[in-house]
Amino acid sequence: MSDSPLPLAPSLNTGQPSVLRRSFGVVRTMRPHQWVKNLFVVAPVVFAKQLTDPHVIKGGLAAFAVFCLLASAVYTLNDLVDVEADRIHPVKRRRPIASGVVPVWLAKAMVCGLFVLAIAGAVLVPPTFAAVALGYFALNVAYSFGLKKIAYLDVGCIATGFVLRVLAGGYATRTPVSGYMVACTAALALFLGFGKRMHEFGNANAAKQRAALQRYSPKVLLVAMSLTGFASVAIYVAYSLDEHTRAFFRSQDGLENWLWLTSLHPLLGVLRFVLLARTRRNAESPTQEMLRDTPFMLNLVVWMLEVIVIVYRIRPT
């Protein structure tokens, strides 16, 4: 028998990945499945009854595209900053940059390229939109390089990012954004952020992977999730019962009187997300898991259809 050592098992970090594999890694790094979060950009259009206006739709789609590019630039930047921490995470170590599929030089080029494309698109929309988009990117850069290490402020930054999406959508389409929408978005985003931190406590290496987690308490997080989750539902109910809302959606058939009943779906969504955050410990994040969860997505789709039917007074013939 030869005394030579046995060949090493293949590793993600040995050899050069193929062009196809690297290309797939680039797409994965951009996180296109997370672009669904940018639908908050078009939320003002839906509740302003402007979905049938071609000019408004054009502005909304342009804003959505810009935020998708910015979000991908932010995800890539965050993976660059967290590359060493991701390598000790049981799931995140498989990310393209952490595993070596996408080299650091290429990831840096991606951040620059995606940002330039986003800004080039933003200048085609009203200047106020471009200002909010730049503010969104600046906030996330600050988050990646320091703010994410401060407990509770890190979740506040995430929530602010969602609020900026809504405001940007309003500016891009010249659609008024109500205080109810801003407050509901902020409460919902805080709820999702606290849920993500709660989920991370299930990972033995979480404290090493996320410094801010050391200053969180599971009990406090559970209270924060409960308060912000039910607050988002309560704000939505208040919006649906507000006399100005009912006057704006008023129709001869009185469908606006039923808008408050659609709050059942946000409530079910909140409860389902809490369940996912506390039970799906092997998932990378509960926000990603909810997009794969059939009951959650079915509930979301039914809610959206009900809202469109009521807001736009769509009736079966």
C-alpha cells in the first residue's frame, strides 16, 4: 500500500468554479427572491386607486426596478462585510462570497455596477425620489459598517428602510402617502426585524455571527414582536374604519364598509410568522422562510385580491 496521503475531498474553496457556477453565484448574491420586499414601493399606488393609470404604473415600475438594484447592491455589500462571520454560520457559509464561488473582486465590482445602474435609473424619476433612494442606500451602508452591531437600532434601521421604500414610491408616482401607511409599514417592519432576531437565537454560533445579538433578550424580543405585530394590525384596522378612508373608497354598493374585515388576513399573517420564527430553526431567516411557506403565501394572495376587489369595486358580472 502506498504511503502517499489520500486525496482531499472536493471543497467549495478548491479550484476555480466554472463560468456557469460563478454566474449562478452572482445571481444568488443579488438575492432576486428578496425583491418581493420592494413591492412596498408600489403600495401607495394600490391604495390611491391608481393601478389603472399607465403613467403612474410606469413610474411605479421604474421605482421598483431602482430599489431592486439598490437592494442587490446592499446585499452584496453586506455579504462582503460579513464574509468571515458567514463562514462560521451553518447555513450562510454556503453563500457565494463566503464559499468562494464569487471572488471578492467580483463582488466589489457588483456593488459599484448595481449602484451606478440604480442611480442612472433614479434620475429618470422625480428628484425627490432620487434623494430618498440615495438616503436608503446611505442608511444601508451605515448599517453594514456599524449600525447593525447596535441592538435594537439595527432593527430600527431595517424598519426605516421599509418606510423609505413607501415614501419613494409615493414620490415616484406623485401619489400621497397617508400617515396610516407610514405607521403601519414601520410597525410591520419592526415586527419582522424582531422576528428575525428571535429566530437567530436558535443558532449556537449566532452571537459570533451577529454581534448585536449578545445584547438582545429572548423575553424582550417576544414582547417586542407581540407589540409591533399587533400594532401593525391595529393601525390597519383603524385605517380601514377611518371616515376619510371610507369616503375615498365610497361606492354605490358600499364595498368600502367591508374593508375592515380584510384585517383578518394581516392578523393570520402575523401569527403564522411568529410560528415560523420560533419553529423553523434550520432556515436561514424567517423572512425568507415565509416566502416559501404555502399557508403564509396563500393568506397573502387572498388578502391582496380582497383589497383590490374592494378598493377598485370589482364585482362579478
